Amino acid sequence: MKYLITLFISAFILCSCKNEQAHDTKTSLVSGITVVNETDPVCHMDVKEHLSDTAMIDGQIWGFCSIVCKEKYLDSRK
């Protein structure tokens, strides 16, 4: 029984660490990018804290909270 509890706790800790690392990597991919908008034009989320994707629009870099919002915005411009 002790073995099962130890195994469960170890698996939980390992999974938690992997999720945190994935989040940090995603955040670091877009750090240092300056965008022209402060909020996502689709969902109005603050892109300074939640920048996930960007698009070059009319020579300016626009920030989006997700690829879904970016695609919706680009489709609405067609």
C-alpha cells in the first residue's frame, strides 16, 4: 500500500512539472515582442499578459491571446 501511494504521488509531481515547463516554453516564445494593440481585437483579453500568437497586418505586429482569435480576426478582414 505504501508503494502505491508513493508511486501515485511521484506520478502527480512529474505530471505537474511537465505542464509547468510547457507553459513556460510557450510564454518564452513570444516574450520581447512589441505589438500595437493592448487587447485582443476578438475577445478583448489583455495581450500583454496572455500573448500567444501574432500577425503582421498592414506592416504592424498585432498580438492575439490564441490562434483561434487570430484566425477569427484575419477571416473577418477578408
